[in-house]
Amino acid sequence: MAVLNSDLKSYNTFGVSAQARAIHSIHTESELIAFLEEDTLGDDLVLGQGSNVLFTDHLPYRVGLIRLKGRHFNPYSENEVLVTAAAGEPWHDFVMWTLEQGFGGLENLALIPGSVGAAPIQNIGAYGVELKDSFFSCRAFDRNTREEKIFSTEDCAFEYRNSIFKSACKNQYVIVEVTFKLSRNNHTLNLSYAPLKNWFSNKNGDSLRPIDVAEAVCNIRRSKLPDPAILGNAGSFFKNPIITADFTQSLLTKFPEAPLYPQPDGTFKIAAGWLIDQLGLKGYRQGEAAVHDKQALVLVNLGAASGNDLKDLAQHIKKSVFNVFGITLEEEVTFYP
């Protein structure tokens, strides 16, 4: 278990500086167990690619970077396959590998930053698909007892950008590998998201392959979203709010063009990026922290922003949206410490 420099700047996609008590690179499950056994206070942070965190101050505890690697697959049925990847595998690389094998199911989730092990925590989603749609199980260690546990889809209690690992069992388990059930023929492609539908409007849908969808998703994402390696960011900073049917009707009387998406329970999802954009905040800047000029849902570090600079910008956006729309935005990003 290698001990690294204690500056976290290189280990978060915002590229903000913060000092940890120590940083350990964890490459095996035995190293993970050793790390957990040394965590006598139970407050050390286990981190993947740092793509969904914002450090607002120095951390008075250790950080363990999950770098477990490995992936394999086994037939499940005539049309399906179980594909397993270790938690430290980069998510996009894993998605593209499944597509190269001819498997379908993860194509809409291409180019999302982060690691395989972090993906179920957030129940990542994009372009009409969520991780839970293809999730089969994951294996994790209890941080306190170091006992191994297998979680099924039902166990994970997936919700919109949420799971048991982010709510009831927050910080209790460390995921070490994830298994997905994917199609190996007779693929069902999800082109419901408007930009994808438009992208393929002149194409014969019957001839499309999962990898064609992934390539389209990558092109669309690159046209809207900044590369964290160039401009520090964590993708979508805020969740799309869920509002009641009554509130929706009231909102439509003032903003009839509001982009609303009906949910199975009768509520509506509204695009957070649209709310921010309506306030003229796209491209808005506070020092070195800014709203991306092509996607209002993305906050960026222009180079020298601190975590608190970005947090202050987020608070300004939340206050502005609430004052105009009466809607409270909720962060996707998790703040530490």
C-alpha cells in the first residue's frame, strides 16, 4: 500500500488543493482490509477518481485511493451476459471494453468520469439510462467489521442519483467490484433522450449497434461538457429537482416553456440547467470559479479556485434559483470535510 504526497489536487477532478493527513494507494483487497483496520476512528475517506467530490478545507484524516483492477464476463442466458469489473477500473474505459466485446446496456453512460466502484453509490445516469437498469450485484466490505457482503439490485435501494450507499449506509461499506447484466445479442437501444433521437434521425434504427450509440453520446457530451483534464469540474453539480404536480401547474402559468419530465409517481422532473440558464448565469464568474459557458449545470475551476470559491458560487446559484422559481437545488457533488 503506497503512501503518496498528501496534496489531493491530483486526485479530484475539480483540481482544487487540499491536504490530507496521508494518502494511500490501494491496489489489492488485502491492502484495503489493512487500511480499514488502521482506521481506528472510522472517519478516513475512501476515494475513487474524485469525480464527485469537492474539498472545501484540509482533511484531518487519511484518504485511501481505490485502484483495484480487473474485469471478466460469464454467460448468463442465451441473450445475456454477466460482466464484472473491479472498483478501481475507470468507468468510461470499462464501458468501452464491454462494447468492444459486443455487449449492450452501458452505451448511454459512456464518457461519465469516475470509477466503477463509485458508480452504484451515485446511481449514475445520462441520456435516458441509469446504472440500476443494468446493475446485477456488487461486492463490498463493511468498514467496521471488514466482513464481505453481496448487494443485489433490491438491496441497493436505487433512486434518482441515490442508493443505500449514499443514504442509510453512507460510509459503512467499500465497494470492491460490481457486476452488470448486459445483452450479448438482440440489443434494445434507448434513444429516448432528445439529442440522441435527433442525432440518429436520418439513420435506420434497426442497423444501429450499441457502440454507435456510445460514440454519439461521446460526441454530444464533448460538445457540451468540459474535459476535467483541461478545465476542473465534476460534471453536473446539481440534481434535476423533482416537483409536485400542483407546483408544476403553478410554475407553468409563469414559465410555460419550462422543460418538465413526468415521473411514474405523478411528480415532475425539471431541468436544473434550464433554471440556472434562465437567470443569465451561464458563463457567470466569481473569481476563479465559474458556471460553464456551454452548460449551466456545470461549475468549473478556471485554474486557481479553492473548494470554498466553488461552494460560494453554488450557494449564489441556489439562492438565485429559489428567489425566482421557489425551487431548492440539491447538489450532486459531496463536500468534504
